[in-house]
Amino acid sequence: MKDADNLLAAQLAKAIAALCVRNTFLEDLHASTTPSSKAGDYSDVKVVTPYGEIPWPQVSRISDKEMKRLMKEIVNALHTFLCRQDDAAFIQAFIRLGNSYTARWDEPELLQDFVAPANASRTKPAT
């Protein structure tokens, strides 16, 4: 991949993460209160319910209903992005807005075996 292509891919990856994943119901979940731990590993934190105490590491942090809502929002945002990727003005605005959220994020890293092993060299298929 050329440097310009890598830069665009990195900008799009971060913009997609920010606008299609983070800026969803996930942000509401993240804005909730997080417990503190004197031990530092949360072994001293418990959730008290009418049915007993649950150690923090065993507590589900998201319900099925919340997960469904979150996935629906993410899928709808990704679908909208994919359907509008040929709209240059949309992509430009998408990257600009995404960059405003991600300017201080780490640069993305290529996962070599994501879904399928990466080819050592990319060649165009014969036509």
C-alpha cells in the first residue's frame, strides 16, 4: 500500500471507530459511574443485589437489551457509511469530523491474521 493509501486507511479507520462505534449508545454506557478499587485489581469491589453479592470481575457490564441497542446503532452507522462511500463530500466531512475526535489517538496497526491470513505481497488479479 502506498503511503497516501495508508494515511487514508488510518484516517478512515479512526473516523469509523469514532463516528460509527464510539459515538453511539456505547458513549452512554461509558458515561456511567465506574467503581474505584483500593486493591487496584477490583478484587475488593462487589455488586450487591437482593439475591447476594457478585464480585466485580464476574459482573456483566452490559445487558442483552443494551447490547442489541448498541449493535443496531453500530450496524446502522456502518451501513450508512458504506452506502455513502462514493459521495466525496460525505467522505471528506466524515474524515474531518472523525479527525476532530481522534487527533490524539494512537495510529492503527495492521492485524496480519484478521479474518484470513494476510498475503505477503498483494498482486492484482489477472483480467
